[in-house]
Amino acid sequence: EFITKPLFSSKILKMSDRISRKENTKQEGTVGRLRKADFSGYRVLIVEDNELNLEIASEIVGTTGAEVETAANGLEAVRMIADSPEAYYHLIFMDIRMPKMDGYKAAKEIRSLNRGDVRNIPIIAMTANAFADDVTMSRNAGMNDHVVKPLNISRLIGTMEKWLPGKKSVDE
């Protein structure tokens, strides 16, 4: 937005009100989409070493009805997948930079497990790295998609809609 000089309090108040209405409309749309999303019956593994990011992602995904399990690093995620029954997880959100095992290596390890479901489970990079090279590196590691942090609720829900078969938001 732009405001012209001279500045009068009435101009500032009108501008502030207009901006506030735009932001409220945008937030209501996002919250409405989140409320309509229904991914009950799906199990999502969120792999993230930062506790705050993990809490935010878990809360957003959990609000959709999906069952959420978490891992603090790639090594833990690989172990959880290896120890679970086939087709136990339906989607994995994978941070890239983590201790013990990064997301690239974890995705490669998961894809190389000797079981049938790991070739098809969607693994989504969840990272602050948003350059084209980062997307290419995640794809080369066996990841299917790329979500940028800080997380955008609409983008996250859209990604779930894209990769979880047979379930879409209630309004579709």
C-alpha cells in the first residue's frame, strides 16, 4: 500500500483499516480451508529437529484429522519406518538439516529399505532452503515435493491433498 503526503490522521486510519480488512479476509480463508480439510485415517510422520517447528507442523497436520507421529532426526525416522508394518505411514514431511542424519540421506535410506511400500510413500522436503538447486537435491534424494518454511498453512494442506490418495478437503 501507498499513502500520499501530506499525512493526515484520517488517511492513516483509512489505510490501516483497509490493510486490516485484507489481512483478516486472507486469514479467514486459510483457517476455513484448514477447518474443511479432512485427512482422518492417514498417518503422517513429521521429521524435524527444531522443537518449535515440530510443534507447529504437528498442530497444523493434526488439525486435519491425520494421525501425527514425530521423529527428531533422519536416523530416528529411518528406524521408525523400518520397524513399522508396511503401509503404516501414508506421508512423510522431512526436514533437511538435522543432526545424526540429514533429510537427504534419510530419504535415500528409506527408499532403499527392503520392503514394497517405501518406493511409493510420499516424502516431502520441509525446509527453509527454497532455491531451485535445493528442490533438485531433494528430488535426487528420492523426495516427491518441497514445502518451504516458515510453513504456509494453505500450501501445507495443498501438498497433503496432492499426495494423499482419495482424500481431499471437504469442500471439493
